[in-house]
Amino acid sequence: MAIVNTHVEAVQKLYVAYFNRPADHAGLDYWTNVVEAQKGSTTAVSAAFAAEAEYKTAYAGMTNAQVVNQVYLNLFGRAAETAGQTYWADLLTSGKITIDKVVAEIAKGAQTTDAESYENKVSGATAFTAQLDTKAEQDGYRGAAANTAAKAFITSITTDASLTVAVAPAALATTVGNVVAAGTPFTVVGALQSLEVAADAKAAFLVTADGDGKATTSTTDAKLATAVTTTEAAVVKLLGTIEAGDAVETTYTTGSAAVKAALIADQIAANTKALTDAQAAVATKAADVAKIAGLQSAISTAAAAKTADANATKAQGVAAADLAAKLAFYNASNTTQVTVAVDGTVTIPGVAEQPGPPVVPAVPAKPLIALNEAGTALVLATGVTETTNPGITALLASSTALEAAQVAATKATAAAVATQNTVDYIDTSAAEKIDLEAIRAKMTTVAEGNVPTEAQIAEQLAIYKATDNAKYLELKGLVDAFYDQTAIENPLTKALADAEAAASTAAKNIENFTKAQAALVKAQALVAEGKALDATVAAATKVFGDNGYAINNVVDATEFGSSKSDIFIAGEANSSIELFNLQGVDSLFIGSDYTLVKGALTTGNDAVLEAFVTSLNGNTVISLETSKFGSSAADAEVVVITLVGVDATTIQLNNGIITSVAPTV
């Protein structure tokens, strides 16, 4: 693909150099294949262009000096300097070099602004040819008039700024439309077909631009513009500091497109640097942690235990919700309501004796789910089955699951506390080391000057608990206070955690800005595409005015013919058209899909789209189906247009155009 693109660029360069215009679609395809067959050499194409009638006509009557000057104008948008002009002209005059070689050598030697101008002209030419994406446009780019318009486009491009203006979607669409119009012989039918294609393309774009592809929910230009405003506001919020309305945001809001692009680039660079710096800080703090024996392992173990604790707590919640659902089902399926005890058992409550008369004997409680004899598992009580108590089996399983989840959660919490205590013990500040010495002073198992280990502390607590409760409580108070304090301080662990949090924030900032920028670019692209399609419609409409016709979209309840030959374009509005055919040769364009039916709606064919023509009070009434079944619907699905004062017998439909043609005598 890269090779093909290189060949395309080479051919466009020759079109610009020799003809000062973009390549036409067929020519680009043909000559690109030639260059490919020549393994990338453009010598044959260059020689062929020099022999082309278009080239000979453009340069006819010129001296060699004038030819060289024109090459400079084509390539660089400026006249040749005297020395260069003389040098190349003399070589041509002496026959030492041919024009194709002159073009190649001058182009090859381009530098600085000349090189920029040439490259920009070729880029503009490439964009122009790519815009010729319909057969009508490709066919329309031919002939002297079209070439002249295309040359004006290339001539307008020199600097980067002029290229940006020229290839902006709406501007390029307008240029292509004007070029195609110049090269297409005008006929009402052909022009209306081009306008219909352009209008249909815009309508289809609005159907898909909102992403759902539904015609019933087509977006609008206003909504697309609002999307740009919204997405741009999201980008602005992420510029500079987090404070709303800071200097950077203000500069962006009031700045030009170039300023906005620069600020976005600056923010991307700043975000990237922030992440790089944060990652470096993480590496530094991790290295500090690694210097303390066992600390990194303890941190990792504590983090895993914390995650396991959170998961176990979540699983316990899920199990509790499931038990509630199973209990609700059981109570809905049985006459006696029950609850689940803390230990997971379920019992039908007993009823006390009711004094008489008559005396109602007491009813003892009836277990449904009980603990087994060992007290280690929940089981169904004797005589209780799914048949006798619908839903009891599921209730037992759910209650058992909750009991297991509760045990697992308790263990996970204990593990999280224990592993965090290990981190707290290893990662101590100077103040905490003093506290640890106070703990050692209350111990009999560790000599003075040594730091007690967690195992030694646990051992001493066990000894005191068994032999001296007062000393146990005193030591336990010191130990608990120590762990509570270190959990807050943990200087190395906290420094690493803070660095990791900063790195995570920096990465999230990049992600958020990237998403916001992508959304803005997408919204801007949709607006640009919509404007380009509007420009195509405008160019297709302009053709009519250029040829003495007036285009009128039927949108009001009453429309009026002008002194020109009016072409009314039917839409979705019912309307009456006054003065039709009175001062010019008027027509009504309804679209090429319609079949004319002179008669009532009841005479229609549900398989085709029809235009029904009837007469009412000396007027012509045209009912346009909005669907093939429209005339047969309970409420007719039609748009009604009345041609006031027009004889219905004179109505004709050709190529989607309704006209009134008086009969010849």
C-alpha cells in the first residue's frame, strides 16, 4: 500500500508540474499503473505529459524562457529568478535537455519555501482527486472550463495555512462542486439528479451520524454543533490546573484554532511528563522499601489479604441476598411463615396453651432446618422434605452457603488484620521504635537492647495471659496502641502507596484526556462532514441560478412562482403553489422513484411509489405517497401539493419532474 501511495504522489506531482491542476480520477489510475509497471520510474509519464495536447495548448506560443517561468509558477507559485530562468531556457534552446527533464530537475532542486509550496500543492491535488468519489463527479471533471476551475484551486495553495483553508471539508466540497459544474453540460434533468444525490447524501449522513442508523431518529446540524460545544467543554475542563476558569482554560476559549491545538499539545506533553515523573517516584519509593528486609513481601501479602477480605465480604453479601430470596420463596409457598436464626437453623415457632374454655393445648416448636448431632452442619429435620415443605431444600442450601461465607469472611478479615500488623511492625518511624522499646521493657523473653519480633511479642502475651492478667492487659494495651499508630504512619509503605496513587492518577488523567479529545475530534469531524455535504448541495443548487432557474424548496403552506423558470422541490410539507407556469417554464421535482397515476388514491398499486393527479375546482392536486402502501393506509400517507389554476390534463412526469404542458392543436 505504501508503494502504491508513493506512485500516486509521483503522478500528482507531474500533474501539478505540467498542467497546474489535480489529476482526474481515470488519469491518476492509468498513470499510477504505468509508474508501477516502470518500477517507480516517472520518466515515461513525464515524457508523455510533455507530448499531451493539454500541455502543448497551455504552453503554445511561449518562448523557452516563458515555459520555464510557467513551470516555476506551477511548482512553487512564484516567478522564476532570472539566473535560473536563463539557465534552463538556454539548455532547452540548445537542445541539450527536454522539457520533461527540466521539470524533473527544477522540482528535485526545490528547497525551503519552494519545497513547502510544491508539497502543499501536491497534497491539495491529492485531496481534490480523492473527493471525486461519485461517477457524476468523475465524469464532470473534464474539459477546459473544469480544468480552469481546478487550476485556480491549485494556484491558491502555497503555504501550510493556505493548504489548510483549501482542503477544509466544506471548502473542498465547494471547489469540487464548482469544478464539476463547470465541466458538466447543464440540463434540468441532470442538474436535478445531481441535486437529489447531494441531498440524499446529506439525509443519509444525518441518519447515521448519531450512531443508531435509524431514520426515525436522525440527528440535526444543531445537535451536531451542540455535541462539539459539549465535548470541547469536557476538554477545556482538563486543561491546565483542576480549578475551573483558570488562565489556560480562558486562553483556549478565546483562542484561535492554532492556539487551541497548541494548548492541547501542551496538555498532552504535560500529562505524559506527569506520568513519567510519577513512575520514577514509584521506582524510588519501591527501592526504599526493598532496603528493609521483608517489607516488600509483607506489603504484597497484606495487599492480597485486603483484596481477599473485600471479596469475602462481597461474597457474604451475595449469600445473604440469596438467602433472603430463598426465604421469601419458601414463605410464599407455605402457610406458616418462618425466619432464619443466626446459626442458620429454621424452626416453625410453637404456640403456647390457650386457656379455655375450651382449653387449646400448646403446640411445640417444629424444627425444619437443624444442626446435625456433631453441631458441624445444617440438615433437614426429621420428617421434613421438599414435598412436605416446598422450597425447604433450596433454603437449606442457601443457609449453609451463608454460614460458610460468614466463616470465610471472618477468616479473611483476621488474615487482613494480621498481615497488616506485620507491615506495621516492619515499617516503623523513629517514634514507633521508642514505643517498641517500651513494649520490650515489659517483656521477660527479650533481652535489653534487642528489638522484639512479632513471634516473641505473641509468645509473651500468651505467657502473661496464662499467669498474670494485669501484666497481660498492660502489655496488650501497649501492643494494640503500637499497631494502631503504625498503621497510620508506616512511612515507607505510605510513601510508596502515595507514589503509586499519583502514578495511577497521572495515568487516569491521560486516559480521560485522550477520551475527551477523541470525542471532540469525532464531533468536529461530523460537523465538518455535514458542512461539506451542505457545500455539495449548495454547489448543486447554484448551477440552477447560473443557468437562469430559481430553486424553491416547498416548505410553506403557500409558495409562489417567480419571473424566472422555477423548479419547486417537493418535501414533507403540504402546500399550494401560486403562479405556477405563469411567468416562466416551471416544474415540480418529486424524485425519480415515482410513477404518475391520473386518478384517485383508490386506483393505486401498493407495490410502487406513486404520484396521484386529480382535478379540484380548476386546480391540479398532486398526492405524493410517502410509502408504497401510503394510498391504502387508513389515514392516507401522502404529501399534497396543489398547483393553483393548472389544468390537471396537462400534467406530465418525466425523470421525476412534473411539468404542465399545454396540448398542441
